[in-house]
Amino acid sequence: MAAMSEKKIRPEDDGRDFANAAWSVPSYLLSGMILYGGAGWLLSKWTGVVAFTPIGLILGVALAVYLVYRKYGR
């Protein structure tokens, strides 16, 4: 006797994918700014070069945008 195939529920079907993306995108951006901006701030404090803080912030945002694109852009 052949078993009946069960219908699998995909995440796209129940609306949770959009809610996850709505929380994930700002989280990636904020965490990138905090992590790399903080690293730039520490480098600025240790070396005395003020330019590391904005470089860290820009690098964090750029990497976060890249991660968002890799995850949701396709």
C-alpha cells in the first residue's frame, strides 16, 4: 500500500518569513555598527587616530548590508 504524500508547510506560506526579515535586517545593521564601530573606537583610543571610529562604522554598515543582501536579496 502506497503512503500518501503529506503536504509540507513552507515558511513562505505562513507569513513568518517576512516577520523574520523585518527583525533581522535592522538587527544586522545595528550589530554591524556596534561591533565594528566599537572596534574602531577602541583602535582610536589605543592609537590616538580619530579616523578609525568612522571607518569602523562605515565598514560595519557595509558588511551588514552585504549580509542582508546574501540572505534576503536572492
